[in-house]
Amino acid sequence: MDRMPVWADVVLIPLISLLLAAALSAVAIWAIGENPWDAFALMVDGALMRSSGWGYTLYYATNFIFCGLAVSVAFHAKLFNIGGEGQAVIGSLGVALCCLYIPWPHWTIALLGSTVFAALFGALWALIPAYLQAARGSHIVITTIMFNFIAAALLNYVLVNHLRPVGAMEPASATFPEATHLPNFRDIFAGGEGVLFRGSPANVTFFVALAACLLVWLLIWRTKLGYEIRSQGYSESGAKYAGISPFRIIIVAMLISGGLAGLMGINVTQGEAERLILNSAEGAGFIGIAVALMGRNHPFGVLLASILFGFLYQGGAELAMWTSIPRELIVVIQALVILFTGALDNMVRWPLERVFMAMRQEG
Amino acid sequence: MDLMTILQILDSTVRLGTPLLLMCLAGLFSERAGVVDIGLEGKALAAAFFSAAFAYYSGSVWVGMLVGIVAAICFSLIHGVASITFRGNQLISGVALNFLASGLTVLVAQTWFAQGGRTPTLENARFSGIPLPGAEALRDVPVLGPIYAELISGHSILVYVAFLLVPLSWWVLYRTRFGLRLRAVGENPAAVDTAGISVVRLRFAAILIAGVLCGLAGSYLATGLQAGFTREMTAGRGYIALAALIFAKWRPWYCLSATMLFGLLQAVALRYQNIDLGAFVIPVQFMNALPYILTIVILAGFVGAAIPPRASGDPYVKER
């Protein structure tokens, strides 16, 4: 027996890694001449102490849930999908085409339609890297990175040359028709008036994200396909011996992953901006990596980690507004979280294992 | 299209290809030793910022370059500790370093200079072009004269250094004991270990070389190609260099031709906006995306199989 209890693996290690990342971030804040404690208090105040703060936190969290789930489904098949950003961009394009060119009678049906379009577009954008990995062995990390750049160029082209309304300067599409506008939290919880969630962008897509969490959990741990994906991730040769086709699993896992990343487009494009804008993914595709690593590839973990990053994002915006700390602090924190929970995992794990070993021998 | 236009495009090919070449060689050393380095981009970005910042403070481009190299080496060491010492996932470590550089450079730039995440424009502390001897005198010689004067002469010193590094890398990797061991550690670390040579030390040596090369690349970007640091100024070059490395099948001379090809694509995209072919127009966005599209085509294996060093990406676990 040289294993730690499950709770230590699932809770303790991410928590210690997070504390290390937080400590280094505090050093960074201190080094640029601000008080880390005041900064933290300001972040909590701006992101969690008001309903509108929560409205922003959950809005960002919605993006991160989709992208985190996307990365973790691929991780289960031992694929590193770093292309969530590009898949989300193309997903947004799907949402825009769906909302602009199909006359929807009501937002509920429009939401169904845009869900299908977003997932389909995102999945298709993941298909080529998936095929190249499965059939040709081209490394999926490199190909998905390249597809991020290509997606950005494609979106730019479509916006500037096709979707931009005549005479407009800004590279953005026309505003979507009224019937496709999704109700936000204020409409849902305060009947469209009152101060609850006033001015905040969280919308009904958050519940789609929650449903996605549940579905991904069912898929990974309660279906045959999920079992095959996990087998492939655990041991490709073992899975192959059991009659599981690596080709099929790579393609299917990446399609699901790309579809999930594409769904993010609903939140940003249909839910918030109500038109297609440049840089519609806002870097959330990359935060998905941090979220998946922190959440240990489990949908519930992804949900918690997404809310944490939503808090960081909204808190970071508050910091940028009221102090001299730029927004890029969030990118640094995100990098540190990826570093500690992903790459330096053993730095925390090995000493902990030793501690547990010593405890067991005494006990 | 006359000779002068072609020469100008080739000239900017060399200038745009140089940072790619330096990063590609960095990746070559690292991956040949079995350490995959997605973090080339981040190292070069960090080096670009610190070299520009210190060139500005000190007024000397050389001081800037040294600090840039030190910054890139620091990033290399983090990568080494994560992926060699603690046997973490090399891809994830590289991705983390890229974000760290992307955030940290803007954070520090904003704190030091308060110009929206960039350094002040460098007036004098830059690498300037070095006219080779006789460039002006030979300019009037037909064909060869302009080629010498425009294309070969007048680049900054780092361009010449980068080109000289290609044969040097070849010599180190294929003609020295260190190079033999370095290649062996990327193919079969256990054998190297059995011979009584430290795998960990060799891999650290390789990523330190990669750090120095990325430092040169970053410093060239910020103080040679441009006059100062701007946010995200590496603009995906680290990833293109990685693709070039695959295209080059992990060989020094091929690195040169692969990076110059990508440099040419960038030069063409830079010079021409929308290319009008009469029947249809190639949009500028397509030209900008072309290096990435070409990478995909190359990776798809249409130009022959590219087989990476066998142990690249795997942490080495010593037997007990």
C-alpha cells in the first residue's frame, strides 16, 4: 500500500497547489507596490458581496465550465486539447449564423437551435486535428494551437468581409433579432426590474452549463463510451487489446471536446453581446486548461474551479478599475495555477506521500 | 516583379526568419535531449521584454541582451524543475510558462513604464545593421552587386550570429561527445544512465542552451527587428518555430530552410495585403493564417514522415 487516501489526492493536493499559486500571486501584487490583503478584500467585495458581482462571476464561470469540460473530456482520453479557444470562436460563429439567418419565434427554441449550431461548429473545428492525430499521428497539441490562429483569422475575415453591416466600421455583426435574446439573471430572478443582478451579464446559459456538467459526468462514468474513453487514456495498448479502436476514440473524444468548447459561444455571443464580435472567446479557452487541471477532470471539480476563476476574473476587473494592478495579473495567476496543479504536481505530492506513509507506519 | 522587389522580400524574409531560426534551434537542443518545449514562445517573450527594458535603462543594447538571456534561462529552469526534477507533464509546464510570460511582461511593463504594457521606444540602444565591407562599392555590379548589398549586407549582428549557429549546432550535436550524449538521452535515456552519465544533468544542459537561444531570439525581436517591447510581440512565433522543427525533422540544416520558408511567408503577408489574382482576391487574413495552414499541411505528413526523438516528452525515472 503506497497510496494516499482519496480525499488527499482530490482535495488536499489541489488546495495546497492553489495556496502556493495564491502566495506567489500575493508576492507579485506586493512587488508592484500594492497591498495583497487589500487587493484580495477588494476582489471579494467586487465579485462576491453584491448580486451584480455574482452576476459577472457566474457569467465568466459559464464560459470556463464549457471550456474546462472540453479540456477534461479530451484529458480522459489522454489528449491535450489546447484548441478550446479556436473551437469556441468557431462555435460563436455558428451561434451568430443561426441567430442572424433563421427566423426564430421564441428564445427557447432559438436556444435549442444555437446549442446545436455551437456544438456542431466547435466539433467540426476539432475534427481535422483529431483526424490528423488519429490517422497520421500529427501531434494534437501543435495542430490545435495552429487551429486557434486559423480560427482567429477566419473570424476576422468573416466579420470584416461578410457579416459586418454595410457602412459599419467596427468588425462586428449586426445585432441579433429581438426574439433570440436570452433572458439574463435579472429577468429570471427579479422579473426584469429591481436591483437584483442589475447590469450583470449572467444569463440562462449558466443552466445549460450545469446541464453539460451533469451530462459529461454521465458520459464519462456511466456509459460504455465513457468507459472506452477512460480506458484509452489509461492505457492505449490495453484498450486496443480489449477491442477498443484508438482511431474512433480519438475522433469521438475530440468531437465531444470541441462541441463543449463551441457551446461557450452561446454565452458570450447570444447571451451577452447579442451580436458576434472579434475575440469573442476572450481567452476562456485557455483558462479551461487551468480549470480542468484544478478540477481533476471531474465535472464537479470543473464547476467549483470555474466559479473560482470567475471570481478571479471579476475580481481582477475590479482591481484594474480601482488600483494600479493591471488585468494581466489574472493571466499570471492562471499561469501559476496551471504550473502548480499541472506541471509541479509531484512537488506537492511526493512530500505528502511521505507524510502519509510515515503516519501509516506509526498507526 | 523586378529584382529589387524580390530582394526586398528576401531581405525581410531573413529578418523575419531569424527569430524563428533561433527559437527553432532552441527547440532542437531541447527536444533532441528528450524535453518537449512548448514554452519557446514564453521564453522569447520574457527575453524580449527584459532586453528592451534594460536596454532602455542602461542605454546599452548588450546589457539588455544579457538580461534578456538571463530571463529566458530563468524560465528554462522553471521548465527543468517541473519537467525533469519533478517529472511533471512537459506540455503543461510549457503552456504555463507561456501564460506566465504573457501576463508577467505586461504586468511589469505597466508597473515600470506605465505605457499600457510596452516599453518606451528605444532611440539608440538597438542593434543596428552592419554594412559588410565593400557593400556600397559593389552595389553597381549587375545582379550580384544588389544581392550582396541588399540581401547579405546590412543586417544586425544577431542575424549573422543566428546563421553561424546553424553549422555550430550541427557540429556540437554530431561531432562532439556532448552532442552524442545529448542525442542519446533523447532516444534512450536508460542506456545513457547505464553508461554512468547523468540524464538529469544532460537534460538541464540542453534546456539551458535552449534558454540562451530563446534569449537571443527575444532580444533580437525587441531591440533588433523593432524598437522596443509591445505586448504579445512574439505573436505565435514560438509555435511556428516548433512547427518548423517538426518540418525540419529535428535536424540543424533543415531548421534553417524550414524557418526561412516560414519567414518568407511572413514577409509576403507583410508586404502584400489583399493579393489580387484577377479572377479572385486572396484576402489578407488568409495570408496571415498561411504559416499556420502550411504547418497543418506539413504536419499532416504530406512531405514524408517526421519522427521525433524516441524519448522526447517522457520524464526519465531512474531504476532502483
